[in-house]
Amino acid sequence: LGKGEEKYIVQLPFNSIGVSYQNVHTQLHYDLGQILFQTEQYQKSHDHFKQCSELLDKLKGKIPQPHLLINRDKLKGYLAACESLEGDEPKYDTSLVAMATIEQHRKGNME
């Protein structure tokens, strides 16, 4: 896989769309972070969420990214929760609402 603005074709049931390498990697880091968080692998989860956040910062100000399904508030909550669960002082949003939402999601009480 190349870097930059190269396009890759993602096959969907009824059509194909061009998605940039950066978008794919950003979304993959977010999705992997969620899976690892749910399986209580907080260090690995944190690593993926951090990479996702860094990639989102690089994409900021560029053409809108309609293919990214990332909620920035949840991402900040995940980062704070991972840091807290690792015993570190959270560097991100530490609001109780964000952390409670993430914990409910992790336990399967929310969709």
C-alpha cells in the first residue's frame, strides 16, 4: 500500500467508491481501538486511538471526509478511559459523561 492521496477501491454491495489511503487507515485504527477496548486490551486500544487521532489532525482542513465514521468526542473519551485504566493521568477529555458512555458501550448496554 502506498502513502499519500492514492485511491483504493472499496467494494460495496451496490457500488464502488474511491477512498484515500489516509481515510482507510484512520477508520481502521478507530475500529481496531474499539474492538481492543471491548476485549480489555487497553494499551493496544490506546495505541490505535492515538494513531487515529493523529491521522485525523493531519486530515483537518482538507476536503471533507464523508467516509469516516468517527465520533471525535467518543474518540477523546476512549483515549481518556484507556489512559485512566492504564493508571496514567488522562491527557484528553476526562468528563464523566464521556467516560460513562464509553463504559456503557463497552459493557454492551448501548448500541
